[in-house]
Amino acid sequence: MAYTYILLSKMRNKTYVGSTVDLKNRITEHNSGKSTFTKRYIPWQLVYSEEFDSIQEARKREKYFKTAAGRTFTKKYIPR
């Protein structure tokens, strides 16, 4: 299984979109400062995730969330 996920930093009102095969471990990495971008906005909270059969599908969805249409979806459906 692979996942596309959206994290929210309530401290800075920032979102982060990513994909992984180990969701629990990846969130732990984000909250422990092991990711360059996200370490500035700790703590992160998982607010959305989708499950896929392959990492390629998850990355495709991640790319969608980084487009204008995907950001519109995020603003509309992801609570801040």
C-alpha cells in the first residue's frame, strides 16, 4: 500500500502534501525534524490521507494536490 497525505501545522497555518509507503513512520519523521521543509513548522497533524495500490498512483495524486485545482480542493475540504 502507498499513501498520499496532507499535514497541517496549526502553529503556522501551513499545509504539506506528500506520499509514502509507510504513513505512520513518515509523520514521525516530519514531527522529529528529519524533513528539511517541515522541521520549521513542527508540530504537524495528519488531516487527510488516501490509500493506493502503488507509490506511482500516490505520487500522481500528490502532484494533483500541488496544482491550482488541488489547492482549491485542499482549501475547500481540509479544515484549518
